Amino acid sequence: MSETTSIQPSRNVRLKGIGIALIGAALMSLDPVFIRFSGVEELETSFLFGLFTAISMAVVIQLKDKRGVLKVLRESGWPLLAAGILMLGSASGLVFAIKNTSVANTFLIFSTTPAIAAVFSWIFLREKVSGQTLFAIVGVFAGIAVVVSGSTGTSNWFGDMLAVFAVSCLALMMTLLRKFPDVSRMGAVGVGGFLLALTMFFFTEPSAFSLNTWLIMGAMGLLTAPFGRVLSMVATRYATATEVSMTLMLETVLAPIWAFIFFTEVPGANSLVGGAIILVTIVAYTLHLTREEG
């Protein structure tokens, strides 16, 4: 019986993927700002998020890809539809979680993405997790443990469970796209947005939305959210799903910072210390790969 070949890119290629993922994480960390400012409930926010995301991705594909939208979707095949469905779960779960629990709790739960992605990658791709990545994951979970130790137990469990569902969909989507690197990343995000808008349309009244809501969600759905997700998906072409998902945990540090700046949501001392540990771990991991490449 032949052995399964592990998909393991070279270190310089992995560094490129990590850099792309860092930019994607910074953009996605702005999601709670737009969601909180939208002025509408979860269903309406999800509808607008999906609508604008689908529009922005369709326009970009049509302008940048000579094949056009329809051919891109057709050639990507069933993996694109599967990725879109997983993004539907991840995006809707994120919106509902932010509306039902704290920003810090939501993104701390998202920090479990590496562990989940590692399991999915081992099961479906037979990827081996490097020693550096394992060490970094341990450091990240140490930071999470510090944050959780300062919890007062006031979190909304419904919101927390939605965040768990969302992060599971995200990790599985990243692993799927790692398996099928030729699938259009923008197409996957666009299909996910379309499915989200289609699903939520039947539960909303778009004509009742204020201009302010349209503008705020337009900024999120047309710019930061879709392109942050596209970059996170593109990163899986150059780095393993586990490495990319670990790097995306920069969101865990940035999101509470935005929550403090815009909503005066003050994290406790444990959250600050834990966030610092996570950030230092990500930076140290990236620098370690850089030294090994040299």
C-alpha cells in the first residue's frame, strides 16, 4: 500500500502565506466594529454582510479574471460550493456570536482554530504538524488560559456556542481549500456571501433599513470583511491550514482593542496579559521561520 504524501511547502513559501494571513486577520478583526454599529439585529446584519460580500466578489472576479464569474464558478466545481456553505456557517455564526456575547469571548473561542484545523488536516490531508507549530499552539493556548482565568462567568453561553460552531466551519473551510488550491478564493467568499444573503432574505425587511445601516454594512461587506477572508484563504496556498489558522489568531488581540476604542469595552488585566502572550507567540513563530530560512 503506497504512503500518502504530506503537503508541506518550503519555508520561504510558508512565510509568504503567514504574511498574507496576518493582513487578513487585521481586516477581519474590524468585523465587530461594523456589526455593533449596524443598528440592526443578527438576521438583518447577516443579510447585509452576505449581500455586499457577494456583490464585491462578483465585481472583482469579473474585472480581474479573464474567465468571468460564471466560468470561474463552474471550473471550481463542488469544492467551491462546499467552501461557500462552510463560509455561510462561519460568517453567520460570527455575526450571531458577536451579538450574543462579548467581543473578547468570541475571538478567544476563535483562537481554537489551530487545534481544530490540525485535526482536520491530519484526518483529511495527512499533514504532519511541525514542532515549531506545536510549540506556537502551546504558547497561544497558554495565553488563552490566562484570559479565561480572569473570566467572571458572565458570558452568554448561546453566543459562545455559536462562536464554537463558526470556528469549526472556518477551520474545515481552510482545510478544504488547502486540499484544492485551484479553487477560486474570491469565488468561495462570494458564494458564501450569496448563500448568506439568500438564507437571511426570507427573515428580513430590507426596505426598513436606515441609510446609516446600509452605509456601515456596505463598508464591511464590500471592503474589510470579504477581502480579509479572501486573504486568509489565499494564504492556504502557501502555508498549511494549521499555520494559517494560528496566524489568524492576531484577531484575538486586535478585536478587543477595537472594542475598547469604539465601545469602551475594557478588558481585564488577565485579558491584556493573555493577549500579549498570544501576540508574542505569533511574532516569535514568524521570526523563527525567518531565521531558519536564512
